[in-house]
Amino acid sequence: MACKSCVAFVKEALDEMDIVPVKVGLGEIETKKDVTDEEKRELNKKIKTVGLELLEKKQGVIIEKIRKVMVDYVYHSDEKPIVNFSTLLSDKLNHSYTYLSNFFSEVEATTIEQYLISLKIERVKEMIILEEFNLSEIAFKLHYSSAAHLSNQFKKVTGLSPSHFKKLKEKRRIAIQDL
């Protein structure tokens, strides 16, 4: 689960099934009693309607934990961490970065770095659309060394400069208003 609305949806699904959770957090569920295979199937069916799924295998759990750390880093961490991301990830998951990186690449067919960049660029798009911050502020909030670095990475991933992306959004808004 990558967002608070996902957590709320899962809590609601558990409540509908009379399963009492001890903890429902981003990427994990802990229940008071053991859940039967049938209940797991039913819960999985409910949460799949919003694009979620239960992961019980160790590899799925580790991948979800890696994703959770990345989402927290991109969406919930305004201050630049004291350590680099690889150290942060290793410390949070108690595994070497090499192990986590190789494991993630095998399962996801992309590297942690590329996934993190994609996640950051999606966040940049959201922040540009919301118009709450200028590019320098966005670069600072997302731990880029400069607005130029952010712009270069944005263009490499999207094929557009951040300013061009913003202009496209504005053109689209005008076009919709004209209808």
C-alpha cells in the first residue's frame, strides 16, 4: 500500500469481513487472529478492485518494504537526509544495499535507482501541476542537488523540460475552459 487512502480502503474491507486488525500500515497488515485462506482470497478480491493485492511471499514483502521506503523518501521527507539513499534503505531494512538492489532488479526488472527516479519525476509532475512551489523549491524538497539537475533528469525521463510540461498543462486548462 502506497498511500493513506489505500490503508483506509483496506481497513474498511477488513471491517466488512469482521477481521479485527491490530495494525494496518503502509505495506503491512497485522490481525488479532489468524486469517484463513478463504478470508485471504476474499480480502484479496476486495482490494484488487482498487489495484492492491496481498503479498505473503517473502520476496513480495521485501519488495513492498523497499517501495514503502522509496515512497516515504519521495512523498514524506522534506528535509534532505544526512545519509545517501542506499545507506538509508540498508539501515531501514537491515540488509546490505547490494542484496536489496540485486533482489529488486531480479523481481522488478528495473533498478532501485531507476524506480526511484521514476517515482521522483511523477512527484515533480504533481508538484508542477499543483503550482505550490517553484522549481528550486521542488528540487530542494525532492533532494536534488539543484534545479538544473532536476530539469535535466525530468527532460531525460519525460522528453520535456519542466517549463514545457507546465505550459502544456496551462494549454490543456485553457482548452477545457473553452468547451
